[in-house]
Amino acid sequence: MTIVIGFEGSANKIGVGIIKDGIVLSNPRRTYITPPGQGFLPSDTARHHRSCILDVLGEALEEANIQPQDIDCVAYTKGPGMGAPLLSVAIVARTVAQLWKKPLLGVNHCVGHIEMGRLITGAKNPTVLYVSGGNTQVIAYSEHRYRIFGETIDIAVGNCLDRFARVLKDMAHKMLTTGDCTPEDLCFSLQETLFSMLVEITERAMAHCGSQEVLIVGGVGCNIRLQEMMEVMCKERSAKLFATDERFCIDNGAMIAQAGWEMFRSGNVTPLNDSWITQRYRTDEVEVTWRD
């Protein structure tokens, strides 16, 4: 029996989750919400995380009905993500590990999404579409690495949709007076175009790898239209689509705990003097020692 607690705080979600041998014991989280039309700044987000992380930690332990002495390892998000929020959460995880005298593990945020998706859906060896506010990648496992077959370089799909919505809000009055199109028309067009691109690149990766499974992870992965479009492609290829709901698609602590559980059981531990954060921690930098 192995129990791992995971701390996630790479963006506007702060979460603490506890995993026991593939079972989610608890997974509370809080979201930093800004006024409509505004994004979240790193310093403000970090302040939010600091203000509530101990409450979330207490909830996780209470919901799981376990004591600190029951935990075998403390995992935290090393990156990628926003520097100030990552650092705030890493400091708490580092402190907790020392107070409880438990080993520490730095986890790649993207790998956390993948391992949580594999656990919840039962997907064995899928081509992964990881699409969120800060990251968009098409990924497949090969030779102890999660290989990236395609990725956005300038802006992630989730961030693109958010920015477009803010610009559209400013343009809405002008557009409605021209009669050419409505904001709804533009939103529909952008979403259909972006999702079509994602489905196409995912299909190319499947063909290259000979894969018959697709797993969608990340916050944008909750989007029903994206899942519908991917399902059509999968049916045409006699493949199977796996997706999760917002409990596990959106950033959460349990996904870091699950990746940490896999890593810890395969012999990984992060020395205290190596427990920093890395804002640009790439998915394919991680040696995946827990898979064949």
C-alpha cells in the first residue's frame, strides 16, 4: 500500500489530492477568480494560493480520513507554469515533507494530466491530446519518454480562446452595427477551426504510432464540442476515445499525487537541494521509468 499527497498550483487553481494505490481519496481545490474580462497575474495568483493552501491541505486530509504519518511521499508540481504560484506551492510542499519526515517528489504538470487520465479512463497506451490554458500538445509514449508530435509555440488554445473573448467584448458593439456577423458567429468559427486542427494533428500522430486510442486531458479537454469532433475521427478509424470530466480534466492535486505515486513506486525521489521549480519544464524531459 502506497499513499501519496500531491500539491498543484501552476496557474489559477490550487489543489491538494491524495492517492492510495490508484484510488482517489480526496481532491479539494480552490480557483482564483478575477473580475470578468481580466486575466490573472502571477503575483496576485500566488497571494491567493498562499492564503488558502493550508485550508485545502486540511480538507484533503480530513476527506481522506488519514493522518500525516500514513503518507509515504509528498509530490508537488515542479513545472511548467507561472513562476510565483509554482514557488508558493513548492515551498509549502517542501516544508510539509520536512515536518512530516517524508520523501519529496517534483512532478511535471503535463505528465500529471496524462497519468491521471490513464488512471481514470483505463486507457492503456493512447495518443494524448493535452489542451489547456497554458499548454497544447499532441503526445505519444515511446521508449521511456512522452514524445511531443505537435505543440503550439506562440499561444495555447485555451489562452487563445480567452483572449479572443476579451477582444470580442470590446468589438461587440461595432460588429452588431455592421450586420455582417455576430460575436456568436466568430466564436463558433474560431472554435471549429482550432478544434479541427487539433483533431487532424492527433490523427496524424495516431497513424504514425499505429495507435487505436485517444486520450484528451487538460482544462479545455472538458469541452463537449472538442470531444464530439474527436469521437467522429476515432469512429472513422475504428479507434476509441477516452476523456474525463472537470473533476480531473481541470488542474487538481490528485493528478500530481497519481504521477508522484507512479514515480515513487519506480524508485524516484527528489533531493531537497534539487527541489526547485522550472517554469518551462517540458513533457519530453521526464524519464518515464514506470512504463514498459
